[in-house]
Amino acid sequence: MGRARKVPDEVVFEAVLSLLASRGEKAVTFAAIAERAGLAASSLAERHGTVAAMIADSRDAAWQRLEALTELASAEAGRDAKGAIQFLKRLNGALLPVARLQPQRAVSWRARVEAEIALRLGGGAKGRDAAAMLFSVWYAQTAWPGPESSRLRLKDVLRRLGLT
């Protein structure tokens, strides 16, 4: 059976991101991605021109998804301390593969997320400080999930900071 003639870019991007995460940039080749995505290597070369462009397109697509999810999470979360937790929980699982790909873009996204949290915590210096702490706890729990991450809950952090 031959390969599918039309594979969505999203499938290609996921294959690239997965290989980047597991084996690094040097492992990403048209042949390796073609095998994972079920598309001919020549089709990938036609779509992206170079492996570097394919990697850049994949990273950009991942950031676009994360930014769209951030917008959605912001719109859905309440405008109070409980909403700050809802906002972060909506982002669970979306950050890690992306943040490692373009650290400079991650810095600006983190600032955006902390601003959204601070807004829900009353703003001002206290809200910004609490937002930075809450983001740090959330990120650590997202980066290292497991039994240890469940000991400290986000709502407990807010309570300890005197915000609930």
C-alpha cells in the first residue's frame, strides 16, 4: 500500500516536534519525518524547502496553537483568584514542548500569562508578585508531574499568599 498523498501540515508538525523532543534537532530529516508522518520525503521538501524551514514552521505552528489556547483560556476563566487557577489549568500540557523550542518567545508568553493571572488577583505589585509565584508553581508541576506535584495545590498557594 502506498503512502497517503495528502497529509495535513499538523501531522507533519507533530512528527517534527515529537522527534525534536525525543532525539534533538539533528535527528530531524525529511526521511525521518516522512516515515513518521506517512508522506514522501520529496513532498516534505516541496512543502518546506529545507529541514530548517520545516522545523521553523513546526515551532511556529506550536506557538500559534499555544497563543490561541491562551486567548481561549483568558476568555473562559473568571476574573477572580479561582479564575486564575482555571486559566492555568486550561493551559496544562500545552506549554512544555513549545517553551523549549524558542526560549525568547517563551519569555514574552510567560509575561502575558502572568499579566492575565495578576489581573485576576487584583493587579498592582502584590498581584504581579503573586502571579509570578503562582506561574512558577504551576510550571514546576507541569514540568515534573507525579506524586510530588500533587502535594502543593494552586489554590493552597493562593491561600498562603492571602488571596482567597
